[in-house]
Amino acid sequence: MIVLKLKEYREKLKLSQRDIARLLDISQQGYWAWENGVSFPNGDRILQMCELFKCTPNDLFGIKGSYVVAMDQLED
């Protein structure tokens, strides 16, 4: 399961889960579920969090470096 680095970025901003939930206009329980890998945000929410945390989606997913793969290199 993919777990986003939400807690790490939230703590860098010195904000609570409640603070982040308010900024995203969602419930604290909903944000808690994302931070703990119980559920997963949609693409729009990921982009909102990247803007809030001043990071890229790769940063949020913990992906290091640049990953570029040509379609013909992917296996079926």
C-alpha cells in the first residue's frame, strides 16, 4: 500500500491534522485516514496538498529522482 509523506510535511509546517483539514476544507477524520494510509486522496486533493506543502507529487509519494520510461519499454 502507498502511504504518502503527509505527516512529515505537516510537521514541517508545525500544523495539526485539524489545521490541515480546515485548509483543505475536509474533516479531520478524512485527513487522518489519508495520513495513516486507511484511505487515499484523489488527484485534485494531492495537488492541493502539494501546493500547501510546497512540494511536488514525487516528494509527497517519497519518489527520489526522475522517472521517465518510454511506453514501448513498459511490459504488457
